[in-house]
Amino acid sequence: MSGSQGQRIGIIGAGLAGLSAARALVDAGQTVTLFDKGRRPGGRANTRVHGSRRFDHGAQYFTIHGEVSHAQLDGLRAAGVVSEWHGRLVHIDEDGVLPASNARRYVAVPGMVDLALHLAEDLDVRMGVRIETAHRHEDHWVLVDTEGAKHDPFDQLVIAVAAPQAVHLLEAAPTIQARVQAVEMQPCWAAMLSFPHRIDAAFDGAFVRKGPLTWVARNSSKPGRPDEEAWVLHFGPEWTRTHWDHAAEDVVERALAALRALVDSVPEPDFSRAHRWGYALASEAALGILYESRLGIGVCGDWTVGGRVEGAMTSGLQIARRLTGDP
């Protein structure tokens, strides 16, 4: 099976991991179909749009260190999909404010979801389809969605969703299932706030190590965004677990109070929303991608190789190589 061309490959999950795998597989001559329960591709690399306001309420930016090559980055920049974010980033803890590293940080334009939309171009992506079961039947995979519809046949299968969501899809691959089942993922409440005028903050993004927040960003400081003063705040996993069932309005109020504890003279917002991410980051060390050639099934995702946007894309490239037998 490995190394052959013209395989029919099914991918469950159209986030950046699944899309990166699909793009690499199609380029290698495979026939790929992606399924995703959401309304549009991207997973946590997404952008909430309200009128003229834009909020990257999940993934914030990405860096380039490893397998997502600078050549790929150059291609994305040339296509106008990606730009460098020159925002002022800091660390905030009990001892005060310190500058963050000067690493190059990139964002999709005009929102993080546009990276996913670019990768999805010309791919067979079937949104609004929640795959319920995956069965190995003789020499191929059969997928069944929540409406009872069958999708088959597939020579190989890639599962590119969060670990807890992948477990029930791995009944036919118990060895992989056991490893995935052991992965714990952390939740995150995200708040989105816009204000009638620019806030006089000494930073555009902050890694926060005190209080309930872990991240604060002036989303409107990113290239290609509207001029409205838009902010995104992420709460830490422990706070999120404790407040998981709280109303979104309460989370917004907590976010506003937390922002005011970091920045002086924050006015009342003219728009606010909150969103729960159930599976934001893996809490354990990365497993690496998982693949069983005998069954023709693999698992990838940002959580398999350390999290973040680059991790998602790297895992997709790695699983594509395993499926095609490339070194």
C-alpha cells in the first residue's frame, strides 16, 4: 500500500493538520476527501467576524522553525495570504513587564482562518459532515456520518481532530487508540472585546503569567485587520475548567476586569463575545504522529507534535509522507 499513487484517502478533520496533509497528498498524486463537522475549515485557526470587526479567537500567530519550510512561507507571503506581525509583545508576571523574544511571528491576512481557506482551495472538503464511525472492511475503510450516510471506499484513513474526539474513531486500531486515549487536552475560554477608541496599552500582545489570563492581544495591530480597536483574551485552563458552565456574558465581564488589571483607562466595550474551546492544547509531551501501515490508518494534529499552528501543519506533512512512503 505504501508508496503507491492514486490511492483514495479519507481525512477526518479540516483544520490545519488535515488540510496540510491533504495538500501534500494531492500534490503526490493521491485522491483525497476531507470531512469536517464545522461550517468552514480551519479548526482553531479561525476568525470570528462581526460586522467590520475581526477577532482571531483561537490561534493567534505562527512561527517557522522546522518542517514548515521558509520556501512554503515565501509562497504564502507571495500569494498575499501571510504577513509578518510586528506587534509589541511582552511577558507579564508578578515581577512586572518584560519584552518577549524577537522571534518572527506571522499571521494570515485578513484573518487566521484565511490560511485554512487558502490551503483548502480546490480540495474536496465536505463541511457540516460529522463522521461517527470508521470501519475497516476487507481492504478499505468505510466511514459513516451521524445521518447514517456511508462514505467509502478509502484505501487509507487519516484522523486529524483533537485527541478526545479521535478516540471513538479508532475502534479498529486499538494500539493507536490506547495511546490517543491517554492524551489530555486543556480547554480555553476566549473573550473578544472591541472599544470605541484606541487603548493606550504598552503592548500589542502579552503572555500573561499572573491572574486568570494566559494571553492578551490587540487583534487590530495585526496586518490586514480593520482599524477598530479589537482585543482577544485567553483564559488559562484551570480558570476555564472552573468556569466552564458560566454564561458567556459573565466570562466577558471577567475578561474586561482582567484587562483593566493590566492596562489603565480601559473604557466600556462597544462589542463583546466569548467562545469556549474545549480542546485548545495538549497537556502532555507530544506523541508524534501515529501510523499503522497494516491497517492504513494514521493520526495527526497539532497536539501530536507540540501544539500551535506550525505543529499542526508539520504533523500533516509528516503523516502525508508516511502514507506515501516518502522518507
